[in-house]
Amino acid sequence: MLLSLAIWLPIVWGGLLLAFGRDDNARMARWFALLGAVLGLLVTLPLITEFNTATAAMQFVEKLVWIERFNIHYHLGVDGISMWFVPLTAFITIIVVVSAWEVIENRVHQYMGAFLILSGMMIGVFSALDGMLFYVFFEATLIPMYIIIGVWGGPRRVYAAFKFFLYTLAGSLLMLIALLYLYVKSGGSFDIQTWHHLPLALNPQTLLFFAFFAAFAVKVPMWPVHTWLPDAHVEAPTGGSVVLAAIMLKLGAYGFLRFSMPIAPDAAREYAWFIIVLSLIAVLYIGVVALVQNDMKKLVAYSSVAHMGFVTLGFFLFNELGVSGGLVQMIAHGFVSGAMFLCIGVLYDRVHSREIAAYGGVVNTMPKFAAFAVLFAMANCGLPATAGFVGEWMVILGAVKFDFWVGALAATSLIFGAAYSLWMVKRVYFGAPANDNVRELADLNTREFLMLGVMAVAVLWMGLYPKPFTDVMHQSVTELLQHIAVTKIPQIQ
């Protein structure tokens, strides 16, 4: 029941907000949403305390018949690969509700309700063990995010929302075809774990691998199908950018581990070079692109593409350091990128500009805020003892183990990460106050201080003590790598 509670409590709570919330009672909507988000996090905590790290088997499993005629089940469970993303999603939802407390003034109940519903749907993606259930949750997440960008976004919000929706939907249609093929090939089963052991020739594996790739690469997003992300981030409200970076990008990366690699292991090994090349282009080329941005949100959006390039690179190295490092990077990126978008939101609420040139010398008038912002920027460029360092370090070690030159190129990309992060910090936060807007800035209020303080604790905690995260994923990653190493091509007698 724990996973069902984690999924449906925020969805039902958000539905109640949409049904009974009123525009003339925003205060009630905020407190009701916060209560729902906190309860959503509380029901996920037993997943952490009761998770058995000694096994790679699915835990907290629930299975009920959903559509009997097509053998579709409401089948949930988590292992070491997926477990941490459930509480992470619930945690980020609380941060998003708090971040919008004084900022969103119109249709507050609808805004909060959309995020709560989105939270439950994303947890459903990480928990689904039935292929059709996964697809329903995976596609359903598009709807609330489309509305969030399109209603509460910036001047070009409609364009950004359409682009986000069409890119991700188009890729997912090929995944649906792959799911239906596996359903027929397995004799009428949508069970994902059954598909993991289904014998497949290399050609079908290749077609399946690229069908899944179309869906997951867009969602990550990988170069060159990343162009929807900067537009979506720039136009989305702060909460939308936080959820998009912290959780939604992870849905695609998670799909590689749950579908592409275990279902088509021979094709995954055959075309690993292709994913590695695209990932290296992302971490190197996109890092250079980020360096020349004038808009802070666009800079962090491009940095997200570069950091997610480390994730996909780590996965297709096929060693434990690489895969575990990619998973750690996914979690760390959730904290760090989410915190950076929150910082940009704090400045935007005061000055109503995201342009780097509109700032300068912010530390003089907002010293507390500047301390948090610089910490998160340092974590973004991989400073040791922060969350941003651990995953990248593991992936680079895994890359060196795989091939020295791949590791060297991956390590070189850290220079670009430091360059664009520190260049932004220098121009926005240091020096003399650049203009009257900066001179009149007020430092963090209590709500903002608590919000950024909690994120800072998470970033430092994961950087100083990543053991709880790596311990949880160790057995599942080991079993996945053993599974991938064995061919699924039927042997001719």
C-alpha cells in the first residue's frame, strides 16, 4: 500500500484542490497544498527506513488485475535503481509549493493542484512494473506540466508548452509500438520483468532499442533533441523549472535502465558507442553553449543538458562505477539544479529580469542569498564535498576504466562547467552594485531562507555522505550488469 499511497495521495489531494479551491481564498489553497505535499513525503519515508539493501529483488510490490482482457495489471514495486526517486519527487513537491507561496497570485488552487497531481504521476512512472501502466503514467505527466508552462509561464509560454508537448509525445509514440510488440512476442504479457528475460534476435532488439531511445532521449534530453528544454525552462514559472530539472528529466534516464538495457542488452552493447558519442557531445559542446548565454535560466537549462550527458555516459559504460555514478548524478542534479532555479526565481521576483547584465554586486545587498547562490553554483561545477561532485567523479572513474580517452574527454568537460558557473557568479553576485535595482534589493525573508537552507543541507549531506544512496543501488546495479552481460539472442541448436 505504501507505493499506492505515495502515488494517489497527492493526485487525490490535487484533485480536491481543483474541485473545491476558489480564486478568492488563495491562503487556504496554499496551506491545503502544503499539507498534502508534506503528507506525500511522510508516506514515502518508510520506503527508506524499511528498504532491504541486501537484495536486488523488487520490494513493496503491489499487484492487482486492471484490464483482465488484455492481461494488464496495476503492478507496482521499487528496487535499488528506482527507490530514491520516490521520496525525492515528494520532497521537491514541498519545495515547489513553498517557492510559490507569495509569488503565484492568480489561480493559486489550480497551480498547486497541478503540481500535486504531477508529483503522483511521476512517482507512478518510477514505481510501475507493468508496461502499459508505465506508459499511462509516463504520458500523463505531460498534461499538468503543459498546463503549468502554458498558463503561468512567460511571454512565449504557449510556444514553449506546445514545443515541450509535441517533442515528448512524438518520441513516446515509438515506445508505444515497442510495448505492443513485446506484448505480442511474450504471449500476451505487459509484465516488464517478463520482458527482461524474453529471448530476442539482434534485429528486433535493435528496433526496440531505438524505439525506446526515441522516447527516452527526448525526455533526458540528449543532444541533438534537446532544443525544447531551454524554451520550456525560460518560459516556465520557477516551480515548473524546478520540477522539470529535478524530476522530469530523470524519467527518460530511468527508462534506459528499466527498458532499453535489460530488454535489448545485445543491441545496447552493440550501440553503446553511439550513446557515448552523443553524451560526450552533450557534456562538451553544450557546456560551451552555456558559456555564452545572457539569460540565467537558459544558462542553467543548458547546464542541465550537459549534466544529464554524464548520466547517459555512465549508464552505457557497462561497469558499476559508471551506472552507479549516473544514478547518483541523477539524484544530485535534482538537488543542485532545483536549487539554482530557485535562486534565479528569488532574483526574478525582485527585479523581474533573468538577464545577467541586469545584475552585479548582489552580495552587497543580499549577503545571505549570495552565500546560498554561490554554494549551489559551486555544486553545479562539481566542487568536492557537494552533491555535484560525487556522481561526476564516479562516472569519470568508470569512463577511465572503460577507455582512457573517453574518461579524459569527460573530465575536460568539468572545465566548461566551472567556467560558465563561475562566470555567472562573478557577473551577478560580485563587484560593486551595478544599478539602483541591485542597491534596493532586500535579502531573503524567512520563507526563502528556509527553502534554500533545506536545499543547501541536501546538497552538502549528499556530497559529504553519499553512502546511503550508493548502498541502496549497489545490489540492483550489480544484477542489472550481470543481466546485460548475457546474450538474449536465441541459440540455434
